[in-house]
Amino acid sequence: MVNDAELGYEVKALTGINIDTKQRDNVIEQLFKIDGVREVAEVTGRFDILVTMYAKSLDQMHKMVSEKIGSVEGIQSSESFIEMKSRTKAMPYMPSNSGD
């Protein structure tokens, strides 16, 4: 598994995006062209898609959201969530790191 922090990507964000559904394929294609965008998921709920992004600094994340994502044609609105701290639960099908 890649450790993004060790590679210098200290900031992770999830961005919920509402789109013009007629432009769905174009929006997704344009999002994947943005450096730092790792995953685009079509979801149910208040957003049409969720985008997982990584940046080296808050300033870089700000530019990614405001300049790059904000300029994609077909995006109607977005809301970003900066990850402050993350905890992970091992799932039964995942090997443990304790050497068991």
C-alpha cells in the first residue's frame, strides 16, 4: 500500500460534487486530468460524485479545488472536506500487521 504522507502528500480531501448529469462522462474525464485526484466515485445522497484528492499543502489543495475543479464545465456545486485525522479498522479479510 502506498503511504502518501511519506511521498509528501500531507493533505487529503473528499469533495462532494453536483453535476449536470448530461455532462457526467466529461466531468469525470476532466477530474481525472487534475493532478492529485485519485478516485472519482458515483454515489447516492446529496452529491452526485465524491472525489478523493491528495495535495502536498493546504495551499496546493486550495488551488486544486478553486482553480481546477471550479473550472470544470458541468460542475454545478462542490463541497470539500479536509481530512484532519484518520483511523482505520482492520477487516477480517485483511492481513494484520502484527505478524500473526
